[in-house]
Amino acid sequence: MNFEEFRKTKEYEELPKGQLYIPDERCLFNTARGKVAEIGCLCGRSAVLMSYNAKSVSTFDIFENYDLIEDDKQREHYKDLVSIFPHSYEIVKKNLLKYPSIEVIEGTSEKLPIYASLIGYFDFIFIDGDHSYNGAKKDFENALKALAPDGIIAFHDSNVHEEGMGVWKLMDELKKDARYNLQEQEGVITLLRLNK
């Protein structure tokens, strides 16, 4: 089933809430394959979208552990987001219970390489956690350690230039690095592949 057909189904209507634009949903649905990891899951919408074509999805989130966010603006942004989209560990686990290929893991991206050493490298990693420059860079560095050689990393909000958002700055740096091939997608996602 393609994404446009999926959008007409009851399953699509019943997806957990989230903050994704239709082009971003399409990108995740069409691109996520194999073993998938997600950094930052909000209510689980993106994890479910990716699970339709993936073998498995491991989603990592700090949930209500606000002190793990180092950037003050990002911490306040996250608290505001949680007030609109409540997503405690228990709520997300309940939302995703009917999707056996999704595993919910409480913690930061620092757990990602450790987890990959236990279960194997990931084919696709979606970074949608701390959107500050330092937070996005830390998530990227951890994702690189857990990525399969032919894997893809997707960055959410990669072209958003609002105050406190620094993913775009990381994208500018990575575009200049010959080790990486970046492809902006319709919406606010950029895909990164390793150059060989």
C-alpha cells in the first residue's frame, strides 16, 4: 500500500497525535525500512508511520525528564509541547501497545549506540529530539555510532529557523562535509546518507 492509499484508511485516522506535516509523514512512511530507531517520539505518530514498512522500530524519548534537556529554550519549548500533547512513558506505551514491532525506550540518544551494540545497527534513524544546535549535534553523533553502513538518518525540522531551533545550523555544517550526502525533502525533513 502506498502512502496516499494509507491516508484513506481507518488506521490512518486512528494514528496517535503528533506534529508532522503530510509531506513529512509521506517521507517517513516511504523511506523507513529495515531496523529503525527514532530519537524523540512525542505521542508515537511517527513511530507508527515508520512501522508499516519497517522490520522493527525502537523509539527513544526522555518523556517527562525535562532536566535532561540542557538548552533552556528547548526545555521550555518541550514543556509547552507536552502541555498540548501529553506523552508520559505510560501514555506512549499504551498508544503503541497494538503495534508489536515498536519498542519504547526511556532515555536520551546516548542509549542508541549501546542498544545497537546489542541488537545490531539501524538501517534508518529519525532524529526529532532536542532541536537546539548542541542537542541535534549530540543526537547526530550518537546516531552515527548506531547506523548501518548503507543506512539513512532523517532530521526533522531541518529548515526551521525559529528562535531556539538549531537543526538548520547543523545541516549547514554537514552539507560542507564530504563524508555526507544530504537531500532536503518536501516539508521539513532532510535525509543524510554516508558517501562511500
